[in-house]
Amino acid sequence: MFYWVLKTVVLGPILKLLFRPWVEGEENIPEEGPAILASNHLSFSDSIFLPLVIERRVTFLAKADYFTGRGLKGRMTAAFFKGVGQLPIDRSGGRAGEAALRSGLKVLRRGEVLGIYPEGTRSPDGRLYRGRTGVARMALEAGCPVLPVAMIGTDKAQPTGKVVPKIMRIGIRIGKPLDFSRYEGMEDDRFVLRSITDEIMYELMLLSGQEYVDMYATSMKDRILAAAKSKARELQEAARPGAAAKELEEALDAAEGKLRRREPKVDDAAADIDETTPDGGKDEQPDGRDVPPDERAAS
């Protein structure tokens, strides 16, 4: 009940007026029966705008953190997700992953629409990352079609970390249903699951126009975090008193070495010439005849 009140009375009309979302391919969504909407994930607001533009109710598998937040913001977020019927999932893997699959299958077996993000998390840089195979397994076990969905511009309207979104137009492209019934009974074959998932991600790439990266988004986030920590350690090290003394000395030594290499070389033999006579020890008579040094001494 709360879902439809938010969508049609409270939140929906305001969002449609402010953001004017455009939709392509809405006719591809079946009017009844189970279906999976497999979407790229650019922003927190993806889970708001996609259900907003679809007539049928969409249930998303949302990370458990949204349901356990603290403070006013955390409680409001948890109340919102519970109110709209979203399902919390633990993304730590193992048994938690199995529990998430079972939760999704319950929705599909009721003949409803399930929304899922195959990447498993928001893209850290706007690119499309490798998909997790859970979406393929659910599609085979439930025997339902998968519709690729591309969210357009939500990362610009509400980037990661931004609470208040920027008012701008966003878009949703919904692709044609993908039928994987030819793989029926092969939901335990990991090669089949990977093939199905890659096919879904390829369609998402075509719909969204995103660059595809053949690695998991979580791995990229770990790399970015590790690089940020390393940079922070370098800055802390550089900020310590006297930390730059060694580098400064090395720079000065290098500069002095360059100056020494640029100084002109003096001929040692030329330096021994007697400076009292310009030609190295000979005097000249008025008539131009040279006088040896011993004759000069005698005179």
C-alpha cells in the first residue's frame, strides 16, 4: 500500500515534474508474469527512478546497509526501503549470497517483477563492470525473461556521496526480453551462468553506451581505496618535521653538481706562464729583435 501511495501520490508526481524522466522500450515489459529487470548501477537514485516509470510494481534486492543505518538519515532510509517493499540482502558472499537468491526467487515465483544490479554495486567511475552470475541463476530457476535496463544520467544528477540531487532530466532505456530457456536445467553449470551473464552485460553496454571493464566493480573500488590510502600515507610522511631534509639535500647536491660541470676548464700549463710578460718571458727590442732572458738580466 505504502509503495503505491509514494509512487502515485506523494513522491512520484514531484519527481516526474522536477526530473521529467524519459523512457524508451517500456512496451517490452510483460503485462503479467515474472520478469527480471537487470540494470546498470550509477547512483543511489536508480532504485527510485526505475520503479517510478514502470506501471508494474518492482521489488529490488537492496544492500542490507540501507536497512541498518543510524541517526535520522539512517532511520529515514530504512523506513523508505521497508515501506516500498525492498528486500535487504547481505553481499558478503557464501551463505549470504544463497539467501539473496532465495529472496529474489520468492518474488519471481509470486509472478512479480524483480529489479537487480548484476554489477553488485554502484560503478565507481561511470563505466560498466563485469556482472555477477546470480542474475543468470535466478532467471534459469524461475524460468523467466531478463530485460536489460540502462539508467542514463543518474550519476550526474546524484553522484556518490551527494545527498541532494541536481535537478536535471534523466532517462531509462529498456531492452527487449532475453530468453534463456535453451539452458533449462543447467543452473548449476558455472560456464553456462557466465555465458548468460556476459550476454546480459553486453546488451547493457549497447543500451547504455558505457565503456565495459572486464573486472568486478568491487575489485576496482578496492584498488581505488588502496591507492587513496597509499597517497594519504605519503602525505602524512611528507608532513612530518624534517621529513623533507634528505630530499632537499639530494636536490641541492644535484644542483651543485650541474654547476660544477658547467664551469670552464683552465689549462694548467697556461696558468704557469709568467704574468709579467705577455708573451711568456721574451722582451722585444725597439728594432723588433727578441732579447733572451739572460741578456735582460745582464743589462
